[in-house]
Amino acid sequence: MRIDSLDIHRVSMPLIYPFRTAFGNDEAIESVFVRMRSGGQAGWGEAASWRAPAYSPECAATQFVISRDFIAPLLLGKELESGMALQEALAGIKGNFFAKAAFDLAWWDLHAKLRGAPLWKTIGGEKPVVDAGADFGVMETIDLLLETMGKALADGYKRIKLKYRPGWDMDMIAAVRAAFPKAVIHIDCNSAYRLSDLVMFKALDRFKLAMIEQPLAHDDLIDHARLQAALETPICLDESITSPAKARQAIQIKACRWVNIKPGRVGGVTNALAIHDICRDAGIPCWIGGMLESAVGASHCVALATLPNVKYPCDIFPTSRFYRQDLGVPAMEHCAPSQFQASDRPGVGAEPDMALLKACGMEQVELPRNA
């Protein structure tokens, strides 16, 4: 397909309440949307790198600049017949995975629409209904967390993910396990700890967690391998897996037993599919993570969650969990308790509400400028 035009939007989507993690508290999610046109059809991609370079070295402001000034000129007017062709066109740009991802996601949405097929079928998904888990950030009190968890488990959620950071750690997980001795629970450290915290991590083995997600530095593999060798509890890598090459290396040195695939973090659907296949062939199960995207980005996550090596309930949320109104339409809604269904419409099945896109907009550009 020939890339005729590109629209790039940076937006700020207010949350219902702050989302608290080991790398800070956010009251809104900053995200970048890309509309890619070919002929009379358009595809949409979204990658939310957030306001500050805390989860990764990227943030939405730099993502927008890289997208406008460096990525778009490499793609405009080009014939791109595959996601790999798009990735190869961008190979000269180092890193900037979220920036690349928004374009890659838009390409796949456009590609599936031109084929007249749903994205989940286009990428080889097995079944449209996928499992989702419940996630909880740092709360005001442990009692409030226990109350909220109890409601989620009663609603049928098959697993619980808990943000874990200094000051909200061992006492919290001990109280949770005492209250819910049989629940499937894992913790997400968001790179808050170091190998010198080994004693604390060994103490976590007694809580029989499903996994410990990204305990050490965001760009580390070596220390994760040492930590995994010392623990019974599986380690899941998130921030450290930014490419298929990183996934291969992590598996080779036994740095983890699970991999979380976030399409924004790894550069899009193309690389997500490659990482999925590398993990599948190595016997490492995967699950799909998200960055609190609108329904546009979340629908790409649903499509990826239909892949055969996705073996754990994914980080996919109903709109009402974080937003009063979804910038994407249709909004994210459960099809059954703790489940979502991939759209059967051509493409990913979701697009921005243009009025909300404008209302939440921080900056935008249309390329070519007379498009």
C-alpha cells in the first residue's frame, strides 16, 4: 500500500483518579494517535508513552516530535506491503519504540481494513474472546485495597495484579495473601528494586505469587537472570523486553519465565508478533499488557490477546475503570465477566471520537500539510 498522508495527534486523557505506580502518580494519560491513509481508507494507531520519561526513556512530547520530524518523512509516499517493511524503513531511528508503534499499529489497522478482515484474524488469532485481569495501583490504605480486591474477585476476575513499591510492599502483600489465600495474584514492581534486595524477594516466595513483574532496572537482563535463579517465584519481564532481540537474549540467559508484551513498548504489532513467536518456540508463555490507552490502543491489545501463546489474563480494562468517557469508540466493555471480545469489523474495530480528540488535543499535524 502507498502511504498517502499521516495525521499525528498528542492528547491528554484525564483519569477518574490518579494512577499510582513505583515511578510516580499520574492524573492523566498522554498518548499519541496516528491516522495513516492509503487511497480512500484510513487506519489508526495509538501508543501511550505518558507525560514523563519514567516508564521508559520516551514521553509523549518527545514521541510527537520524533513522529512528526523523523518518522513521518520516512513513510510518506512510500509503498509498504508489510509491517516488516515499515520496521525496516524506520530501522535507522534508534529506540523510540512508542513513536514507531503508533505508525505500525496504524499500518496493521489499515492493512486489515483493506483486506476486509478483522485484525485478530489477520494476525492469526485463535478465538475472539480473551480473558482480562484486575489491576490495582497503590491505594490510600490496605483496608481499601482488600475491599476493592474482594469486589473484583466476586465479579469473576481470574487474577489480580498489584503495584508494588517501597512503602507498599511486604506488609501489603502479607495482608492480601492472608485475606485471599487461594487467589491468583502477582505483583508489578516497575523497576523499583535492585539485586541487593534479594532477601526481600526470597521472602516473597512464601506467598505463592503467580509471578513478579519487572522487579529490577528497566533495561536490565543480567541481574534478572541472577534473581530468577535464586527464586522459586517466576519473573515476568516487561520494560526490559523492547524488541525481538531482547526477548531472545532474555530467554537464552534464563532471565524470566514469563514475558509481558505491550505493543507500544516493543514498537507495534509487527514486533509483538515476532516476540510472541520467539517465546512460543522457547516454551515461555506470554500475556498482553497495556498503558491505559483509549479504546483504540486497547483494541489492538485485544487482538494480540487472541494469539495462541497468550496464557494469562491480560491487562485490558473497561473504559469505566479509568475514564469517564473513552476517547475511542466504541468504548471498552466486557462481553462477559473479566472477558473482552475482539471486533469482527474490518481492522481493529475502534477509532477516535474526533470531537474528543480535538478537545483532549495538545498538538497535532497533518502531513503533507495540504492533505
